[in-house]
Amino acid sequence: MLATPHLSGMPASVRPEYLEPLLDRLAEFEPEVITVEALSGQDCGVLQDHPALFGSAYEDYCLGTAEAQRATGLTVPAALAAIKKTMADWPASPTPGDRRRLASLFLAANDRASAQVQWLRLAPDERRAGDGLDADLVKILERKGGKLNENYAIAAKLAARLGLDRVYSVDDHSADAIVADAGEAFGAALSELRKSEAAKANRADFERRIQALSSGQSVLDYYRHINSPAHQRAVVASDFGSAARQETPQLYGRQYLAWWEIRNLRMVANIRAAFGDRPGARVLAVVGASHKPYFEAYLDMMQDVDLVDTDEVLSGNWKR
């Protein structure tokens, strides 16, 4: 379980190459399944179809498939069906055209991270339009000027390095139905939670540490810190622990806590489904740091699941 900051919030001084020592350690773990904190195409479809239930979740968390639908002629359900058939018949030595076509299908299915895996598995001179990819889709895959994002810079890049053909989107925002109609008072109550002394201390520590990131080793050390039990306990205590204790007439803090727990339960169910037909597979879940303690608690209750100490992997001491 790799807890990560959302890299889009990192300062511009944090360069993509600083992630290489982290990727080297994760590659030693040799995961066979990699999951990311992103919504699947089918889940985005549910959010889009039911705005009365889920509020603005689709607009907030789904990127859309208009360009890919124009290029491929496929809706999300049709693209998902095509991916299933394509991967069932996937050759041992796919051609560049095969990979470009599969990348276009992933984009049409609203699975940009898996499309990125196929793109990275192409030789640089084969990363071009054709076989379902038009200029608009190539622009998406090239990500020129895009911010760092752990789904691409860590998960997709690692998957391509290890010879995997995709990653699995496991985020869930159906729990947003709990708070979709809570109104401005709910947001104000959450803002108050973030004004506590513990929350301020955590934020100050975060800012201090990310400003000090200046090399691959410093990034690796930072990942070891945020994955440590001590840091995880501090995050839970300052945020979700404070929410459980917050006193408002509507008990907004406890509503927030319910949303968070339900979201994590459903995300963990999606992780379990990602390797349900592959017993014994090594799985790497790349997820925002505050999810980690909940993921590990829920996964630890499951049969046929053994958790690996993240620090054993990041310190280079993990042995299969």
C-alpha cells in the first residue's frame, strides 16, 4: 500500500526524475496488479446518469470521453466490451498498432491511466497517431505541460516498466450521496475542522517537507515518512478523529466520517475485485495518503490477503 501525496500539489521544483529511486524500490516488489485512485468509466457513467443523487461528483472527478468517442465511435460501455474482448485475445507479442488501438479503447472507456501504460510501452518513434488514436488523443497521452500525477508518473510508468498492460481504477464517489445535499453549512463545518491546532501542525509539517524535496533520495525519504505508522496515526487523529468529536447540531463531522469510511470500504472492495480472479497476486495500491490506514484495516480483515510492510519495500529490505 503506497500512500502518496497528490503530486499535482507539489511545487514545480519537484522534477519527474526525482521519482526514479521510488520507482526502483517499487519495481523490486514486482507487483502483478497496480491500482490507482481514479474513477472507472462505468462508475463515472453512474455519477453522470444520477446527478440528483450524487451532486457534482461527475463534473468534479471524471474527465469525460468526448474526444475518444469522436475518434473511435465508441461509448464507454462499448469501449469496455471491446477492451474485454481485445485483452482476452491479446497476443504474446503485440504490434505497435495493437498498442495504439488498445490505448484508444482505454481512453474511450475513461481509463486514461491504462491508456498511458500502452503509450509508454510503445517505442518513442511509435508514439504517434493511427490505429484509433487521432491528434486530440495523442495530445492527451503526451501530457505536455500537465502537472505531475501519481496515476501516470508512478503507477502507469511502473506498470509499463514491469511489462503490465494496464492499471485498475478503484476510486468511488457513490458515497457522495450522503453529503451531496448537506449545503454550505457542511463545508463550513469541515473548514472549522481544518483550523484545529493538530491540523495546522500537520499542514505546516507537510509544507516544510515538500519544500525540502530536492533530489530522488529526499523524495524516497519523504515517502517513507508519510507511509510510517506514526504519520498515519497523526493524520487520522487530526482529521477523522476530530470529525468524530465535532459538536454541531447536525453532527456534520460524523456525517463526514461516515462518507469517508463508506468511500474507503467501496474502494477496498474494488481493490479486492481487481485481483479476485488472481489468487496470490502481488498487488500495489497507489492512493492518497489519508486512505492508507483505512485500506490496511479493511484489507487486513479479509481472508487470502496478506499485507506487506511498505517500509520494507521502500527501504530495500523486502524479500519475496
